[in-house]
Amino acid sequence: MSEQSTMLLLGVGGAGSAVARRIATSFPGSVPYRTIDTDANAGADDSNFILIGGERLSGRGTGGNIGNARLAAEESVEQLDGALANVRLAIIVTALGGGTGGGATLEIARHLKKNGISSVVFATEPFSFEGPERTKNAQTVASIIEEEASASFFMPLDMLVDGEDNMVAALDGAVNSLAAAVTLFWRLTETPGYIRLDAERLRLLFSQAGRGRFATFTASGNGRVDDIISAIGSSPLLSKGGAHPSVRSILCGILAGEDLRLSEIGAIAGAIRSTFGEQATFELATVNDESTFAGKISVVTMLLEGDGKSGADEVPGSAISSIKRKSRPGGVLAHGPQGRGRFNNSEPTVHNGEDLDIPTFIRRNINLDF
Ligand SMILES: Nc1nc2c(ncn2[C@@H]2O[C@H](COP(=O)(O)OP(=O)(O)OP(=O)(O)O)[C@@H](O)[C@H]2O)c(=O)[nH]1
Ligand SMILES: [Mg+2]
């Protein structure tokens, strides 16, 4: 894809930017991307880098302060606009736990939504050993990001890496596994397969999708399909506390060499549907690329739960020039008096006794004190 692409990759914060750079190196020169940080040093060698909050923070980063990251992003987010012409779908990669990854991602997703650009956030949640404070901050900000992004996937780092690794290897492994997962996802749209998935179809699938679950699996050899099916069934990234509740939509991407058989596609698709719900909308895409996947199969599985209410607004086009930014006091989200925001004048959507039109963070009594 070129700079004319309708998809743009954004890496936010230190770890998020590292992941974006890792993905971009898998497609030299063909992934349009930007890295965004409050820390000037982090972008020293990166011509795609955008420093935010330069005046407020003097390029020193936030030191873990989500509130400062939000203000920095609010002040500087329009610097992104030059990269947004023609963009219909932004893929944001970030790590929650620090300040910038969470705070700036939230404001960027909000800015994209105002511009009619769909956004899909892939974010890691901190290792449990980073302490309860970071985990709590990450969960709080995840609930707000979920309201602003079209679709969001949050993956605990504990599940992405091998617990026996040392710290340096674990962090590198985390960057690698998130980058590999998003790279596979990107390839689904980048490399035409027999069953195509284009950026616009993806955008529609993701619009108002809400929070989802995401995992990738790779296997080779005779038992490759059985191995993948069993890994899908036991993946903690795809289950909810061990259970497999039905979802609204499923995206299954199969990337393989030229030896991919129809029966293999059928077996994988059938297993995913029977595990996560025959009633769900099911999208299948394949990529056949002998040079990368000879003898292997990689499967991208995305489960979207959205109720069709909580994601990005569908605003036609991506008319950056027509944005009228509304200022609002930092740290407070602009939802209506009852917390029902834009659903204030419509019938409530009640499920299990909860009004789903009220943002998640209000329903769950999460305090936004940053
Ligand atoms: N994958 C990966 N994750 C990291 C690395 N360093 C930190 N993390 C994780 O990413 C989270 C956020 O850390 P950073 O990316 O450094 O923070 P930031 O978003 O730049 O935010 P501030 O520096 O606090 O403004 C941490 O809580 C860790 O869970 C790394 O080198 N690789
Ligand atoms: Mg940082």
C-alpha cells in the first residue's frame, strides 16, 4: 500500500511505536504509518514520528501520567491531520500501563471518530508484575477507549509471552507477538487472496463493533489444521474466563502457501463457527503467499461482540477540513446528565438489566480521576 492507502497504522507511546516500526519493517516502504509520543527521544531516528505536547511537556514524556498525555494529545492531535487525507480506517497499536499509550490513544480515537475515520485499537495490558496500579489504570482507560474506537482488542501481556523468558526477552517477545499478529491482519488486506478482504469491507465490519477478542495461530506439518483448531479452542485470548460466549461477528483470516486445501479452509471455518456461534456474521478471507507461508498455515481470529451502539459514529467521508473541534475541560468526558450521551433521546437498550446506551465506564462506576 502507498501513502494513498485508505488504511493508516498509528503507533502510540514508547512500546506502541516500537510495535508500529516492527510492523512497518515487515512491509518495507508500503505501510503508511506514524509514531506518536510525548517523549522526543523516542522518535529521534524516526522520520514518521509526531511529537505531541511538546510545549506542555518539553518532549520529556509523561512519566506514566495519563491525564497529561490526554492534554498533550488534545493540544497536538491536529498534527496528525496531514497524514489523514484519504484515510478511512486507522489501526492503532499501543501498550496500556504508561501515560502516553493510554491517554493519547483515547484522544486520537476520539479525533478520528470526529473526522468520520474508523479506528481499530490493538492494545496490550500491563504484566501483572507491574503492579495493581498500572493494571487498574489500564483497565480504566481501556473502558474509555472502547467507547471512542470503532473496535478495540486488549491483550494482557501475561498471555502474549512465555513466563520463563527474562525481562528483556519478554518485552522483545511482546513487541514481536503483537507486531506479528497485526502484520498478519494487515496482510489480509494487503495481499489479494482467493477470498478477498478489502479495507472498506473491514471498515464496515469494524464500525460500531466495540470490544473484541483477537488471536493468531500458526502451524505446519501433517496435523497443522488439528493443531490450529485445538489452539483456538483453548486460547485464553479468545475465551472469557474459559468460556466461549457467542459473539456478534467473526472474522477469520487464513494465510497459507499454495498447498492450502479447500477441506482445510472448511475445517477451520467450521470449528471457529461451532465454537463461537453459528448465528454470528462470519467473514472469511484467505491469502495465498508461497514465499512467506510455504507449508504453513496462519489463522487470524477476531471475535466482535459489539451491540452496534458503543463504537465509532458512522460519519460519511473523512473530511478533515470540515472538523469543528469542541473544547471541553480536561479529564471530564462529555456525556449527558444521565450518562446516555447521544442516546439520550432514544429508547434505552436494556440487556440483563443494564442500559447499554450508557458508556461502560459509567455503568461500571469507574472513576475517571486522571
Ligand atoms: N512490548 C513492550 N512493552 C513494553 C516495553 N516497555 C514497557 N512496555 C509495556 O508498555 C506499557 C507502557 O509503557 P511505555 O510504552 O513505555 O509507556 P508510554 O506509553 O510511552 O507512556 P509514558 O512513557 O508513561 O508517557 C508498560 O506498562 C509495559 O506493560 C517494551 O519495551 N516492549
Ligand atoms: Mg514513554
